[in-house]
Amino acid sequence: MTIKHLLSRATAATALVATILAPGTALAATYVDPYDITVAGQVLRIVAGSQYDSLVVGSASFTVTLLAGQTFIVRSPGTSPLALENNVLQPACRVLTTRDNQLSLNGPAVVTVTPSTVPCSTTNYSDDKTPFVSVVSPNGGQTFKSGDTVQIFWSNAGNATAGVRISYSADGGQSATLIADNVINSGFYSWTVPSMPSTTHARIRLDGIDQSRVLTFDLSDSDFAITGTSPEVAPAPAPSSRPPFVPTSVTTSAVSIDADRAFPLAEVVSGTTTCTAGTRIKGASSAAVYYCGRDGKRHGFPNQRVHDSWYQGFTGVVTLSDSQLAAVSLGKNVTYRPGVRMVKIQTDPKVYAVDANGALRWVPDEWTAKRLYGDDWNKKIDDLSDAFFADYSIGEPVPSN
């Protein structure tokens, strides 16, 4: 996924922050299994492999924010599927041969989808030519090793796309590494398994592409295993003069957002502001939540992951009128609490630890990441949108010893 956002930074912050007031909504970069949501009393299914940056599910509609390169597919299942009205001029009815109504969305876009009470016509469902690709092998349960040549097979239905993009995942489909792009859609490809750490959560991802747009995709139905070629002994650490980094220590030191970001103390006349330092506020007609700094400004949380690095839940959030909220100046965005998560952007292969005051420190190798964050270090990495990368600064790399 290429991380580019079509919104301005300020607008993007508002759109993304809205997700944190939907605590019942799952947030992830990619759905690795089909996922059902209920909107207007109707069950909609998000197709496995769908990608998104944020998702807000309301009582009558849902809004999904897609970055450039992300594709999201939702279906209204059943013999009488509902029309999926949307604000991006996509057909509200595209009934598949399964009689499901499918809506395919490509980023960058912020899309609101409202299920209609009027069902789609299924008269000509058997003649539908919507393209489908489906991974046939490896589709789960196999075991390979680095250096093996594996035949990847897939099937096509409907109007086949001109090309496919093939990727593999080592974490059950949450992220993917490119194998080959713009491959002729022949139904097979020979893949040499690269040198990599062992995993029991490998999957193949297949994207059907036409004129640079992803029209269809599929993941292996379940995980397969790869026996990797990690060295038996970690390399000897080299002496380093870089400042040490201990996640638990920097987290403990960040006693508050004010302390971490070193916001200046503003002189505020009593009764002149509704933004009390150290509290969280939101407007009456918006789901966006802000932190009130000691500088007298409101600071946005870019997404729920940033919010949850500082808070557990939303108890204590104060609702203001829209005019009261607008009267509070907008300050810098909140960054991750130091030491809690690592971050990366899709345009940079480096993984960074977050230190005090939003300083990003490159984690140079797997052994360092494991030493700092444990054996499940690779599950503690969040994608950071380019729209918010400027909120951080680049610090010294983390020592590898």
C-alpha cells in the first residue's frame, strides 16, 4: 500500500480522529477474514483483503477513509440485496452471480455508504461479468522453506483483469510484501521463496488490476508455513555511542501529553476558556476528540491507535457546543506515547521506535526489535500515514547492542 491521503493535513486529522468514538468498530490495515457489520439493521459483509485507513460505523451509514493504493469491497448478501448508495458516484447496484450486491472502492477517497431500503433487481444476475480472482494454491496448510520454487495458481471469473499483482504475507494477511507486479493474468506464477524468518502465518495475496486500479482481490483462505533461514546466532553487537532506549522507561517518563510534547504553559484568564489542561473534548456534531494542552490549545489524535497509547476508553471526554469548540485554537497533533508502539510508513522500509517528544529512532534489525519489544515485536508496528509523518522528528538510531 502506498500511503498518500487526498485530504489536507487538517482535514485528514478530523476525518481520522472520528474513528476513536466508535470503540466497537474493528480497526486494522487489512481484513484477513470476511467481516460483518450491521448498518440500518442490515448485515453487510466486508470482503477479506479489504484495506482502509479508518472506518466509522453509524446507525444508518458507515464512512470509510481510503488512502492511495487501498481497495475496499463491501457486499449486501442475500437473494434480495440492498442498494448501497454512496457519495463517490459508484453504482449502487452491481449484483453478482451469487446475487450479492457488491460495491468496490479505490483510494484515495472518503466514502459514506448508506444501505437503501429498496433492494436491487436480480433479474440478470446470472449474466454478471464482474471480474473475480481466487487463490487456488497455496491456499493454506502447506509447508515450504526458503529457496523452494512454489507454483502459485489462481482462477478467474467474469471478465478477467488484464494483469495481477502477487504478494506474500508473513503475518496472516495483515501486511504484504510484493512478489511481482503487472503479471499477465495467466492463472499461474513460479515463486522462489525468499530468505526470511520462519513463519506459520504465511498467505498469498492476489490483486486483479486494470489500468492501475484494483478491481478484485483474494487472500489464501488460511495460513501456510515457511521454514526460514534465520541465522542460529545473532551477530555480535558493535560498540555504540548512541543514546540507549528502554521502552518501559520512556513510557513511564511520559506522564502526560503535555510533558511529552513540552507544550508551553499559557496564561489563561479564569472563565475565558472551555479547554481545561489535561482533559479531552469533542464538538456536539462531530466525533473528533481533542486533547486540551496546557498551552490553551486543542490537539487532535490522528487515529485510535495514537489515542489508545495514552488512554483506555473514552470515559471523561467532555462534549462542547460547536461554537465553543471552534473558539479553542487548534494546536499540534498528538503523537504516540513513547515506548508503546513502533511505526513505519509504506514508502520507507525502516521501522522506528517512538521516543520522547515524537522522536523516531530507527530500529536497525530484528534482534534489536525483539530485545526491546519481545518475541511478538512484529505485532507492535503501526503504519503511519504520510499526512502525519511531519508531526514527528528523526532521532538517533537505537543501538543494536
